[in-house]
Amino acid sequence: MKTRNNRLALLGLCAALSAFGAVAADDVVIPASAANDRPAAPVDPAAAPTPRQYEQVKAIKRMAPQYKLRVEISGRGGDYYVADRLQLMKQGELIADVPDAGPWLLLDVPAGHYTLVGQFADQKVQRDITVAAAGTTVHWVVPSSVQ
């Protein structure tokens, strides 16, 4: 489960942001070194992947203060997670329904009380939250049964 979540993290992040129009072409800079026209490097299946810092992470951190609700999904060990589906509810009404959501989700919603409902494989997890007028960051640590 963790491996699938780590692989989908970037995809989920992009899907979640594009679902809410959070990423504009002017906000993301793709470095020239990111071109896909280079030959692939030899792959050693026994080698661990090299840690990388993606430009999208910088862009998200730069944009985050513009959104009232900022959600970060992780496990108890600090690994990031992606929900198969994340829903934001307010008084039983569906406000947002995001597939492959996380590990970061930015939503511009009014201040108030909400419920986050995350689907992780066959387990549904929910959490009540309050979004302040100045904005709120939710560090959602999923239960160990999801990990």
C-alpha cells in the first residue's frame, strides 16, 4: 500500500490541484534539464532511487497561503500518503470529491466546520475539521491500519 501511495503522490497532487484549478501554467516553471529527449540511464533494480526535489513542491509551497484549507496526508512514520478518494463534506453536503488526492491538497473554501472523508484501499477514514477565517493547515496522519 505504501509503495503505491508513494508512486501516486505526485500524480495525486497534480490531479488534486488541477481539479480545483490551483495550478496555472504561469505558476510552474519546468527547468530545461527536465526535457524528455535524453536517453534513459541504465537501470539497476537493486539500487535505491535517488532523492529528488521536484519543482512542483516549491510551487505548491509558494501557492499554499492563498488557500484557506491546506491538507497534508502522511503516515505515522512520516511517509506521505495518497487517498484513493478524498471528499470534503459540510453538513452532509458534498463540497469536493477528489480522486487520488494527496499528499497535499489545497482548497479555497469559506471558514467553517467540515468533514474530510478519505478512502484508502478498502478502509474509509474521516476527520472533522474547522477552517479558520485566516486559513487552516490540517496534518492528517492516517491510522496505522491504513499503512
